[in-house]
Amino acid sequence: MAPQRQADEEEDMIHIAQWVWDLYGNGRIIDAADHRLGGEFNGEEMEAVMVVGLWCAHPDRSLRPTIRQAVSVLRGEVPPPSLPTRMPVATFLSPVDAFNYTSSYVTGNTNTSTSTNTTQSSRTTGTVA
């Protein structure tokens, strides 16, 4: 495909998350439902599915739900979140101490495995004696 033709096609292309978010912002999220369903679905359930989909696709990954949160909404245990009417713009910032980061998990894991090995060795010694 020629570079200009590809650029033209990309200009005409709309990303599905953006399209659904635009419908959500206009109060018409149900319009994003697959037309092949012929309108035969529970509107509240469809809206919940669509909103959870947008929530999971949130440009700021720190604002995306956990699986448990998403499932709770889909089961109707909690109401869907209130998302901004316009799709937020993703921003990418490096952590404040990105170059001085050390993981306490690795240090903690080393201590845990050392103490576990010591415990296992004393158990083995106790069993043999």
C-alpha cells in the first residue's frame, strides 16, 4: 500500500473506543450495540457492558478497573462508573524516581525464601534424627 493512500485511510478511520465514547458522551451508547442483534437485548445490561468496555479501555491505565470491579458491574452488584463524557487523552509521564527505583519485593522475596529454606532444613533434620 502506498504511504499516501495508507495515511488517507488512517485519517478516515475512527477507533472503536473513540466512537463508543462519543456515543456515550451524547447519551446514545446503546447505538453502539451490534445491529445484527436487531435490538433484542436488555438495554440496561447492554449499557453496562458498553460502559465497562470503555472503563477497561480507559487511556489512563491507572483508572482502569480490576477484573473484580468489572465483573461486579456486569453482575449488577454495583452501578456502572460515571465516566467523563469525552474520552480522556492519554498522558505518559515517567515515575518521579524512575532511575533510582528499587523493588522492595525482590528484597522481601529473598528474605522469605532464605527463611523458608532454613525452616525446611530444620524440619528435614528433625525428621531424620
